[in-house]
Amino acid sequence: MKTSRRNFLLAAAGAATLGGSRKLPGKDVWDPIISENLWNVEPVTLRWLAQLGCRQVVFQGTDSVDGDGKGYWTVDDVAQQKKQVAEAGLVLHSMMIPIGFYLQARLGKSGRDEEVEKVQRTIRAAAKVGVPKMEWRFWPDFYWDERVGYYTTEGRGGARYRAFDHRHVQELPPFPEIGVVSEEEMWDRFLYFARPIVETAEEAGVQLTMHPNDPPVKEMRGVARIFHDTDGLRRLLKEIPSRNNGITFCQGTITEMGVDVLKEIRYFASRDRIQLVHFRTVRGAVPQYVETFVDDGDIDMLEAMKAYRDSGFNGPFVSDHTPGVEGDVAGGRIGRTFTHGYIRALVHAVNAMS
């Protein structure tokens, strides 16, 4: 890709939001980006984030950005979000591409070419406004409830945990709106859509970050899930080797896969392919698991944080999927605040050990 003045300025803007190290008397300390998956960028939400000490915004709940239902974002759409973030003294670091923008692509139906063009337009709009990173997902059965085996259970002190049991849905028929989809077919659908999208991101200077399948089962009611394991994520990076194509290392989802999580952190982070971390944990793995508090799961979170630092990852870290706690407010801010304190404490602990 040729270096234009616009790409140079975008790169400079992106560099200004990156984590890394900072100086303290006598030593450098690791200073990664710590942020949050925000469900909106309203003033009260942004004040909460700033009060936690965060400087960058990871905007996940972006469905409302396209307020008039065009199916894509314009420069004005994105600029309005950036303005709200800037007024709070923060930087808009990442935005989620709404999965509704490419339903036909996920279903492999006519109309997907138009969706490719609209997502390309969305990426270019974000780039022109200076958003350096965009997250995306790709599976047609994009549900988060009992239809895919999720349910709510009681955790410590009566907290509300989300749990998964594949046995609840294993015998259910295919979704009528989706049908049966083989692994080969799902890869064909994904690559047909993804190759031009990544090419556009590369030209625009935007980093894409793919979230793995959640829940990470090989097949959900007849539909293959191609990013249900780390082999699928490796294939993603092999099929589209652009440096603008990276992954969201959802640590909870990776744990649910039943793999050596620390090994996978080192593998992907040392190759500079992790662009975003959902720093959470669970108890159990497919076919049954429970999403727990950050201090109460199967993973040694201190060792995980050390693995990120030692492998050169500089953030952003977000909490994601925190349990519901007594008296919580919109967006689960109390539960997420607990996780943020834990993340910051681990960063300090890792620095103290160096």
C-alpha cells in the first residue's frame, strides 16, 4: 500500500492512542490501553469511563450510529460519535461494524455484493474521521439466548451468571431462517465477503479485528462455526495474511474452547495479530461452562497478564461479560468497574515483578 499524506496522518493519529511503556524514576513500565466495550457514547457513559482512568473508547454498541437505516455509515455519522467522545476528553479508538450490515453475506444470499460495498463505505468513513480500528464478527445464527444454549444461573452472593450447556440445544432442528450450513460453505461465504473488506481496510489504514464464535461449538443446530477453535483463527490469518487483519482475543471464549490459553496468548500476541483483548474468564469449557467474575475462573489471570506483556501486546484490554450484581446500573457499570480495578491491579503487579 502506498503511503499517502492522509494515511500518514491516520497512522500518526492511531499511534497517539496506542499503549506501550511510560517512564517512572529509574525504569520503564508497561502501560497498555485499558478501555471498555461501550454500549453507547452518551455523556454519562463517557464520564464513567473517564473516571476509571481510561483514555480511549472501544465502541461496541454501534447499531444506533446509522440512525436512518441506510445500512452503512457516512463520514457525518462517525464524526458525530467522535465529537461526543472528544467532548469527554477521550479518543475514539475502535468501533464495531454492525453485524446487521451484512446479513445476506452471512446467509450466502443475493444482495451480499451490495452489502460488501456498504461495509467498504463504512470503513472508509471511519478512516476519514480517524478511527484506527474496527471489530467484526461472522456467523449467521447471531443469538445470545436459549436458542443457542445460553441461560442465567446464580453465582456467588446471588450474582447473575450467564452459562452455556450445549445439551440444551444439541437435538434441536436447524434454524428455519438459516438451514444447514457446512464448514466448507461457511468458509466460502466468509472469504467471499472478507477479502474485499480487508483490502478496503488496508487501503484506508484501518485495523480489522475478528471476534471468535461465541459459544465456540463446532456446529450450532446444523450451522458450522468456523472460528470455534484457534485452528480456525489461524486459518483466518493464513487465508487473508494482510497485517490489517487481526483477531479479538476474547479470553473467555478461548478458555471455553478447552485449549492452553497462555500458549495461545503467546502464539498470537508474539506475531502481533491480537488487536483487542476481552479480559475475562469462565469455569468449564464446551460443552458446559459458566461466565464468572474475573477473579473466580479457571485461568490464572496474573499469568495471562504476564503473557500479554512478555509477548509485546499493548492493548486495548476491555472487561466484557461481567456478571450481574446487586443494584447495578445501565450497561453493568458496577460489575465492569470491579473488573477494571482488577485489570489495573494486575498491570501494576506485572510491572512490579519485572
